[in-house]
Amino acid sequence: MIKAVVFDMFETLVTLFTGRTYFSEDIAKDVGLADIESFRKEWHLIEHDRSTGKYTIEEGLSLVFKKIGIYSDEKVRTIVNNRLTALKDTFDDIPEESIQLLKALKDRGIKTGLITNTFSDERDLIKSSALFPYFDVALISYEQGICKPAPEMYQRMIERLRVAPEECLYVGDGGSRELYGARDAGMKAVQCTWFAERAYEPHIPCPPLDEFEHVVHQMDVLDFLK
């Protein structure tokens, strides 16, 4: 019997593909960088450090801009502000179905958790969002110092929710091999696909994974509680 449901955040409860999107190519354009790949390469190289609290967004941008020879305080401030605008669009447009699902789980006495790989600015908006009060436990990589799919992330969630692994359902889009990590931890893992059609190359977080059951609509998650 499922006693807890643990969610991913991006492309699960909210999507970055709403309002203004802001990815590597947008950053390169805003700083006048023709060689997008030079930025993208260095930016991705420090993704783990940005996700685990070693660098804030400001520090990460400064490091990369200095490495590729385009640093200025103004450029860093511009990108930080533009990222924030795009992220605010995401959290200003939380799907009503996500709220309805979290409320329905609470009404059924099901515990809820969040495991998310995030950077400093994303962390701040998650914690101030309308979604955050619904989580009994929230493990944010920037605060935890580890990322999915590290086994310790799932183990911490299981311990803090005080449930057995097999009593826990994990719902995510599949990015960062999160579903494999959840399954290896003993959880029931399902892939949500309700935002899949919004994503576009090269930013598709995860293709359909045939080895996991798919959930097409948010409220269909309730069918897995039986």
C-alpha cells in the first residue's frame, strides 16, 4: 500500500516551457556571444557544483564568463535578472492540476515529498511558491549537497517520511536518471508525461522510458495508490 508520494519539480509539477524560456542560447545572445557552444560547455561542466551548493548562480556565471573571457558585473546582473524573470513565469503559471493533485493526496492522508536538483535561484522560488507548503519533506539538491540519482538522496527521503521504500511512489519526468534511482531505492517509480509535448531540442529532459509506467494526466497519479 502506498503511504507517500514523492515528486520531482521541473517538468513534473511545473514546466520551464511556459512564459519566457531562458536557456544557454538565450544567455549567449544576451551577452553578445556568437560561440554558444563555448558557453554551454563550460556552463554544463559546473552544473553539479551549481546544483549542490558550491556556487550560487552569480558565482557560477562569473566563473564561466571569466574563463571564456567575457566577464563583467553588468553581464552577470543581466543574466541573473533574466533568469529570474523566466523562473517567475514558471512559478506564476503553476498548473491547477498540480495543486489539485497535492490537495487530493493530503485529503487521503498520503504523505508528500519533493526531491529536486536545483540551482540557487530555483531553490529560492521553489521555497516561496504555492506548492511548497504541501510537502511534508523537501530535499533540494542545493541544500543537501548531493543530486539525484545519488542513493543517499532517496534514502534521506524514505527516512524522513518514515515509510518503507515499497510504500513510496516516485513521480518524475525521468531527467537525471531519477526514476532509476528511485527504483533502485525500492520505490515504485512512474514517468509523468503531461508536459512532454512542450519541450524541444536540445532541452528535452528525458525521452519516454518504456521500462516505467507512464502517467499522462496529473490526477491519474491517484490510480497508483492502490
